[in-house]
Amino acid sequence: AMITLRQLLDHAAENGYGMPAFNANNMEQLHAIMEAAKECDSPAIVQASAGARKYAGVPFYRHLMEAAVENYPEVPLVVHLDHGANPGMCMRAIQSGFTSVMMDGSLREDGKTPADYDYNVNVTRRTVEMAHAGGVSVEGEIGVLGSLETGEAGKEDGVGAEGKMDKDKLLTDPEEAAQFVRDTHVDALAIACGTSHGAYKFTRPPTGDILAISRIKEIHQRLPNTHLVMHGSSQVPQEWLEIINQYGGEIPETYGVPVEEVQEGIKNGVRKVNIDTDLRLASTGAVRKHLAENKSNFDPRKFLQASTDAMKEICKARYEAFGSAGMA
Ligand code: G3H
Ligand code: 13P
Ligand code: ZN
């Protein structure tokens, strides 16, 4: 059944677990996320970026999520808009059946320019009023995602702020976060703690100076009843980087967020953990390997099945690691 983000994260908080929220663009990703949830007896969060809705097409996306509910009636499912750019985009997602939306007012509508506090409150509060009137949940964001190492938003095109960032914005201020929750009444709050989107988060395995889980603790102490959200939380598995490079890929050395650091976050109020890159890496690695090892195959179902299987393993590992397995 479809449920709201608020319902799911309230349950997660009561039971001390975190929910991976997986980005999905196509049927194979939906299959992987839902099949893994069913096998782990976990609820699921599927999220669509604006790019995902454009890629699949809005009607296709709507029917994909309806198919997920029909095919997996035992899995409580939240369908969430990731990084909504303005209240209108959130409204359109609600109209197409989403039970949760993110209004990301930390950036202006271009998705690149950091916004000021008043702009963020204004667009987020308007979205909350609209969404709550229809029983839909809202995630807001305070602080700007970006690397504490380089001061940049991440190297992946089109995701997040552009160019060099003000370093003090890259860590959410607990006092400002508290004011933001009072001003907007969001159901969940995305915070900045040194992670960034994409595969290029850290040039070395992260330590406390570049991945500030300590900042999450401070925010949680100030806001014990707010569900916190970590973006840019892919682990960037070294084994998948190796497989991609072994089979013709060229991905330079890079590191993501260790699962233990996410678990530390979950002990401190993190309830939603956004993961996109890990599924992309597993899918790409599996397809490269399959095609290299099956040179005469030209049935796309074969390599897409390999992709689905690889993504499903990632999903299962996250449901287990974050404690949502057995909670459906
Ligand atoms: O927030 C960023 C997600 O990784 C989605 O990326 O805009 O390429 O779908 P996308
Ligand atoms: P990753 O790029 O680390 O998977 O983060 C995804 C994300 O935060 C989507 O909103
Ligand atoms: Zn994000």
C-alpha cells in the first residue's frame, strides 16, 4: 500500500531505524527496490528526481509506481519527489499521485544558486500548506550540500550548487535548522554535513573533518523530534568501481560515505538516507561485465536482468544495514 513519508518516518523514529530512499528512473530499478524490500520484509521509499520524471515521462512514472503497489501489496511504499525546484513542481507531483515531496529551497529554481533563508522559508512554507491540505508529506532542506574538502558541490553535472561554495553554508547551522522547522512545519529536514551528490564525494576515505556526523548530533540535540535526511549518502562501493574499470570503464579513484557513518547518523535522528549513485554503479558494472562475458548475446533482457540483480543486492544490504529489514 502507498503511505506517506510522515507515517513511515514516525514509525522509523519509534523503532530506531533508518530508511534508504532510492532514486528510480525505470522499471528495472523499481523491480530491484521492491523485490529487495519484499525479501527483507522492509518498507520502501522510491524517489523521482525531475530528471527521472522527464526520462520516463510523467504518465509512465505514475503507472510504474502504481504497478509497484499492485505487484507488491505487502510492501508499504512512499513515492517521493526528490529535489523539487519550486512549489509548482511539487504540486504537479502531488497531482500525479506522489505521497511526499521535497521542496529544495536551499537553492534557487535553477538548482545551482544558493538561496537565502527568507526565500527558502517562503517556498517551503507555501509547499507545506498545499501538501498538508492534501495529506502529502514535505521534506525541506537547510544548508547547502557540498564537499568540505574542496568547497565544491560535487563533480557530477547538473546536481547541486555550482562552483566554489561558502564553506559555512556546507554545514547546517543547528540554530537556523530549528528556526526553519518552526517557520515551515516540514515533516522531514535534509541537512548538510559534508556529503555531495554523485560518485566523487571524497578523494580519500572520509574522516571527521570532511564528513561531519558530529554536526548531525548537534542538530539532533537541538531538534530531537525532527526526522533528519542525509543526501549524497551512497557508499560508492570499491568493488563495483573495480568491476567497472576491469570491464572497460574509466572511473578515477574516489570514495563515498561508509555505511558505519550512516549508522552513526541513524543513532542521531537520521531517518531517510538518499541513495542514487550506488544503484547506478552496480547497474553499470553488471551490464559491462555481462556484455563482456556474453559476447554473442543481443537480448537486452539478459543484461538488464544482470543490472536488476546487482541493484537488488545493494538494496537488500542497505535495508539490513539501516535496520528497516523486518519492519514492514
Ligand atoms: O539529487 C540527485 C539525484 O542523484 C538525481 O540525479 O537529476 O540525474 O536524476 P538526476
Ligand atoms: P548519491 O549521489 O550519494 O547517491 O545521493 C543521492 C541523493 O542524495 C539524491 O537526492
Ligand atoms: Zn539529494
